[in-house]
Amino acid sequence: MGQEMFLSLALLFLTSGALTNAQSEGEARGFAELEPAVVYYDINRNITLNCTFPNADKTLTYLWKKNDKAINEVPELKERFKLEENNAVFSVKGRANEDDYGNYSCALGGEARAWELRGRPVARLPDNTNVVEGQKLKLQCKVVGKPYPRVTWTYRPTEESNETVPLGETEGEGAEAEGAARWRLEPNEQGVEGAALVLEAAARADAGVYACRAGAGAPDHTVLRVKDMYAALWPFLGICAEVFVLCAIILVYEKRRTKPELDDSDTDNHDQKKS
């Protein structure tokens, strides 16, 4: 009797070890073989990932990872995430930020799922931009949403115009391509490729509407106004003209006022001589 009980316990122990090893191997194989689904999330919004498997063994625990690191060991997620429904649902508490992007995965036994989270790209430009003719112009397109995508630029002569010209590209022929080639693209202060649009010397004809787009996100635009290089001189010349006219008026007035006084003085002298 005792021998049979001992054999049963030993068999149970070996079976448990085999299941544990199988689970670990299944999780490792699941993580390695998965093709992550690309998911975009909005900055400052919640993130929720559901890893529920049908008919899942409730005695097992879901294992979550970000960039191949256990989720509870990721510094930027500490005290910011929670696991619910037997750890099957992962969510970021509060608002998501740019650094929450990356590769997320979960596994249970031999099953696994994976997601590639990307911040939805948003481009930002000031509403209006002013530059003096002949000066260097550098338009900075701020991008929100990692990983940062490449930024593209377009130009319209007016806000009502439907004709758009791509900027920073040298391909093509004709005056339109030649005008677009005057511009060059550089990384902006964030290091985003193509997010800075540079023109060495702005001309009056460069005025118009400039738009930047981050990846496939919505574009944003700024209205560029190019001021005359002598714009600051015209007010000064106007003031000088006003002073000149005022001085001329005063001079004429003084001459006209002085002449009657001289005439009265001559009359008085003549009367004194007669007497």
C-alpha cells in the first residue's frame, strides 16, 4: 500500500515537472515565432491589450513582456500598468506617453500573442510665420508619437489654392521642380528626419501656405509672410517726410506773420519823420 502511494506521488511530481517545462518551452517558442500586429495608440489616451485565450487553463498565469523584458521590470511602466481578468488584460493606468511604444507580447502555455505599439504621429506647426526678404528661413515641424516617422512637406501659393508642390525633392524638370529644389530638408531639434525645412534666402514669391505631415498622420500648416527688406525703412521715411512738411508749414507761417509786422514798423517810422 505504501509502495503504491509512493509511486503515485512520484508519477504526479514528474508529470507536474513535465507540464511546467512544456509550458516554459511553449511560451518561449510562442514569443519567438510570433509576427506582431501593428497597433497605433493616441498619446494621452488609455492603452488596453487583451490576451484572453478561449478554453484557457485557469491554473496557469499569463506572462507579459515588453521588448523581451518582463513587464514588471520595465522602468517606464512601473506603477503605471495593471493586469486584470487573471492577468489576461493589460492596460496602462492614466494617460499613455510617447515612450510606451514598443513590442508587447503575452503567452499562456503554448499560445502567445504579440503587438507592435506605435504612437499615432501628430505634426505641429505655428499658425503664422514671418520672415524678412533675403533672410534665412527654417521651419520646424514638431512631431508627437514614437517611433518618429519621416516628415514630408508641401507648398500652396494661397490658402484657397488646390495646387500643392512637394518640397525638398530634386527630382523632376521645369520651373516648378527648380523652385522646390531651393529648399532642403534637415532633422529638426528632436532629430526627426526631414522635419526641418530650410531656405537660405527667402523671396517675396515664397509667401504661401506650408504643410508638414508625419508619416501617414494628419498634416498641419503655417501661413508664411515675407516682409519687404525695406519694410522697417518706410516708417522712418514717413516720419522724416512729416517733420519736413511740418517745418515747411511753420516757416511759411512765420514769414507771413513777420511781413505785416515789418510793414507796420515802416509806417510808424514814416509818421514820426513828418511830425
